[in-house]
Amino acid sequence: MPVKIRLIGWLLLVLSIAYAATSTQGEVIQVTDNNSSKKTQSVRGNGVPASMIKNNAPKDYTVKKSDTVMKIAHMYLKKVGYWPQFVGVTSIGKTKIYPGDNLQILTIDGLKLLTVQHSSRSVVDKLEPEVRDLPNDELPPISIKKLKNLILHPTLIPENEFEALPMVVSGGAPGDITYTAGDTIYVKGLRDQQVGDQVSVFSKFRKIIDPDTKESLGFEVRYNGDATISQIGPVSSLELTNTVNYVSPLDRVISMPVQQIPDLTPHRSDLVITGKIVALYDAITSTAEDNTVIINRGSRDGVDPGMIFDITDTRKVIDPTSDMDHPKYLVMPPTVIGELLIYKVYDKMSFGLITDSARPVLINAIVQSQQ
């Protein structure tokens, strides 16, 4: 009996020391859905298997100003679709992390959980998901600047609707055929607008065709800039206030409603969705991390914003036993070379940002939703 008492006493002593050590090191904060904080003892139900943590994930990390939430997710997780469970939130936008914060991995009930210890500051109220600048010290979820023009402006418009929009007919100095910020442009067909209204200017870009079925997936237009109406008439005058591409005759003008940057939640899919990268931006045959691509899967296939896709590479090599004059090719097993975050979804196609890539991503590369 004395042995049992001593053993129980020893266990209680060990547990009390462990608890005291945790308390003396400062309260470990876990960010919750409503942006409040709670102690790690009450985070049951969250966490990811140890197999989802990268071998080189830091045990202790201090957040830098150059970090983003997605960058940190890639630092720790083999599949960023597990981020909500790993940090205990439902949205990447609800992950309040700041430069100087300390991140540590905690093990609870056999699962790994990322804890956030805020550095000399209190947790702030959640920002509303509207288009405005982030506080200077708040860590952005992703590189929003790279996506802002694509997210805030329609990039897919039925071709017949585009042709019916008000059209740029001239602008700038006599003889000019391209116009930039500060130039006046002249537009015919403006209706239901007033002097002072803000509009955006688009041009035809391309039709997106499914390489396998040859189905038309949509008609893509390119955002060129913004303008303010200065005079209304059969031919109206507008002042270009901002341009990201040259504006030219035959471009179209669209009245832009107030829009919001979506609160993207990286997540896995309940369905196995397989597709292809069918279009690249600012590239012809290959692209890489931080660039936008289009896949031939959309809402009709079960895709939604925030879904994470693995990008795979299935290279072909020459069979060394084949006749070199008539070579035969062997298809290598598919290898995951990167990840894609879906940020804008249409019926037949979706736009995604490559958030990680080990080597160049090729046109027609296979993508599959993370499970």
C-alpha cells in the first residue's frame, strides 16, 4: 500500500510541475472563430495527425513581417487543406497572427495543434471582410495584391453581353491608339450613368476551351483600368484614373458594383475532383508559385472557393529498350509538385493561385482535390 501511495503522489507531483511550467512560461493563446483567445486545455476537437506535419517544421517560430498565413501553413503542413484543424479556426481570414508572435506545436490527445502566443499585445477585433487596407502590423492571409484585380473585377462575361457594353471609340491626343492613366477617353453607348460615376474598362482576351472535351468553358475578358465620367452625351468623356494595361478603341466599359475580397478558407474536398490546368497568366507553356492558372472544373463539379488542389507531374521518358528510330515512351507515376488555392469559381471553370511548386507547372498539368 505505501508503494502505491508513493507512486500516486509521484504522478501528481509530475503533473503539477508540468502544469506550473506551462503557466510560468506565459499563457499559450489559441485563436478561435470569434477571434477571442482561450487556453490550450480547451482546444479539444481540433488538431491534425502527426503525419500531416512536415519533417522540417519548426518547433518554435517567431513570425516575420514578410510572412503570410499561407506561407506559414506551407512551413508546417504537408497539405494546407488541413490548416483550419491545425490552428483551430474555420477561416484563414480569422487567423490573427502578427509579426513578433511566437508559434509552437502542441500535442493534445495524439493530435498536433499550432498555438499562437501574442507578443506584447492583446487580440484585436476581427476586421469585416471588406475591401480596405489591413492594419500595418496584421499578417495578410495571402498575397492579396497579386489577386486584387482578378477578384474584384469580373473576368468571365458571356461574349454577347460583352459586345453590347458601351465601347471606347477614341482618346488621348490626336493619333493616339493607346491610352493610360491621366488620358481622356471617349465612349459611345453609355446609359443610366451620371457625371462622377466610376467605371472600369475591359478588353477581349480569350475563349477558354476544354482540351479534352473541346467544350467552351467561358469567354475571358481582361481588366485594363478605371475611369470617371466627366461628360455625358452620344459620345461621353471619361478620365482614366488608373490603368494596369493599355486602354484601346473597342474596349468596353462596365459600371462596377461595390465588391468584397472573399474570406478564403483553405480546405479539403469530400469529393475526388480531377481536372487540368487549361490556361496560364503571363506565360505560354509553364508557370510557377504565386501565379494564377485556370482549371477546367467549376461549381458544377463541386469546386468552391478555398478548395486546395494538388498539382501533379506525369512526365514521359523514352523506353531504353525501344528502337531509337521508333522510340516508345513510358509514362512515369504521377508526382505531386505543388498546390493550388482556388479563389474564384464559375460554372465550368475556376481560377486558382499556385501557392507552392517544386518545379515549373506546365499547361495541361493534372490537378486533384486534396483529400
